[in-house]
Amino acid sequence: MNWNIKFDNSGSSALPLYMQVADTLRKMINNGLLLPGEKLPSARELRQYFGVSVITIENGIKELVNEQYLSRKPRLGTIVNATPGPGSMQTKQLPAEGAIRIIFCDIHPDDFYWYVVLNALEKSPAVRDYEKMFSCLDSRDLGPEKIKKLRQNCVGAILCGYIPIELCEEFIRINFPFALVGGFNSDHATGFTVDAVVHDDVQRAYLSTRHLLELKHKQICCVAGPPDSKLADDTFTGYRNAMTEYGIDQNDFMFEIAREHTIEEGQHIGVRILTQVPRPSAVFACDDRLAAGVAKAANLLGFRLPDELSLIGGGNLSIGKIISPELTSTPSYPEKSAELAIAKLLNQLRNPNCVKTKTVLEIENISIGGSTKFFRSQQN
């Protein structure tokens, strides 16, 4: 088979390679270059076309299996589904009328990261024929009447941010289609599975903390929030994993809970941790805005970055590129999150009995800025 694949594995794209492989194969299926029922070449053969590792190929294929573009058949291999793409187990046509409700849960609409998500959801060609309705939800104001209003005249919903578990439970009870971009506002275990798109925040925290440890920092403070959220729990788990792996005593772990992801909150935390004894030589904040606030606090207190404090953020947001020195950070994928959430929602609308899946966007690299440096004690 001769495929004329245009694939850039130079590392210039912001997306991980496995997601680029998945995107390329998805386009080939949608454009009819891979036909329903057709068997994919083996991972080793695909490696020759894409010029990436077998593991990367496998992760890309797994992504399309989760999206139901592909199926793995025992003894047959990987097959393009009979009706390719979300809705491959199609039982009905998409609703001709109704709106899609986009719900921001416990987040501000002017939050730049979520603004990008909202913009991608509203402008997606996959749902261009649907009216979009936007709501901001304060989880403290959640009740039966509020839930009823949220689903009124809607065919489904995309829930963004820090989603109340009880809202999902009610939507499941009444069979109202929905997909998540983000995580629950609680780290408590749930007894159900939902369609969701999340970042691997455990891996994000692990890579970031490990980077600081490799620079010989030991007194590292981890800043995450909101309180009791799955994001905070995952962030602290990744931090603990890295610190434990490097033999750091648990008594030396430093945690700070951020009420919200803002520069102001980061500055407040930064002043507190930089005036305590012992103070950290490095800080990992789960969000670039928190990190920018810590940087502002350091500047006000007379600490130089990175000579006297190394700093890593999360999300690779524009705020991190305009502070000086430029912030070391890890990427997030708001546009991709929106695209996948829409695909999951449309799949539910076509096939109400479809299997719900969680797609985890892996964090594979760190964007090195000038805010981190090899640790040298004052005695040296």
C-alpha cells in the first residue's frame, strides 16, 4: 500500500505525536482514503509511513478506538468501523432541532483558557447547524429547577470546568446527553462513567516536579487548586510520585491550595511561601496564572528568577510568555479538548446506548523558559 501522507514529525506542532497520528488517520477515514471494513496496516508498517515509534502509533490508534472510528478484532487486527467515526454504532439520525448548552461550572467566562475552549465549541463545523446556548453555573446554586432550566430546549450539553457530580448524576438519571471538558469539583469516587476529555494532570505534575529535582532542587512547593477538586488531587499525586522517586522525605513536601487560578491568588500564595522558614528554592504551580502571581510576589520581595527561585507553570498560556524571564511550562490543548467533547456528544445523540469513554490528553514535554535554573546553595 502506498500512502501519500503529509505528516510533520519535526516537533514543530504543539500537539503530541500520537495525537497527530490520530488526526491524520481520522482525516483519511473521513475523506474515504480508508474505507469501512478496511484493515489497517500493522503498527510496525505504520511506523514506516509516519516516522515515529510503534508506541506512538499504538497510542494514536487507541485514541481512534475510543472515538469509535476503529475497532480491534481478535485475529483480524484493527478495522475501520462500518460507519466510520463517532456514531459508528448508529441507531438514529441527529436531532434536526434544538440547541447545545455550553455550561461553565465554577469558572469565569473571561478566563482565557476557557475562552479558547468556548470559542472552539461555538465555531466547530461539526455543530454549525445547532444553536449554542451559554450558561455560567455556580455549584452552590444547583437544584432541580436550575437543572431543568439548563436542559430546556436543548438536545445535549458540554460541561466545562469543575463539574458537580450531582449534576452528572441527574443528567444520567433523565438520559440527557452530555460530555465533559475538565473534571469533577470533588475528588470523591463516582459510581458511573461519563464521556469526558481531560489532561493527564498527574503526569504534568510529575514531569514538572521531576524537572526541578533534576536541577537539584529539593525544597519544592506545589501549588494547585481549587480546593478538593480532582485537578488538585491529581496534581498533588504527581508531585508526590516524583518527590518519593527521588528519595525526598515526606516531611519536606510543601503543598499550597489555590482557591482559584488567578494572578492575584498566585501572588498571595507567593508572598506567604517566600516569607516562611524554610522557604522553597523552587515552585511548581498547576496553572501559568498562578505561576505569574508567584513571580510577581518574588519580584516584590526582591527575589531574582531563576537565580533565587526556579518556577514552573502549567498550560503554556500567553501570560507565561510575556513575563520576564519567560516561564517554563507544560502544554494544554483547549481546541482539541473541545473537538473531542463535541465528537463524544454527537456520538451519544446518534447512539444513546454507546459506551462512554474518558479521553486523556497526555502531557509529554516541557517548554523550557528562563524561569528555571540549576540549584546552587548560597554556600557555593
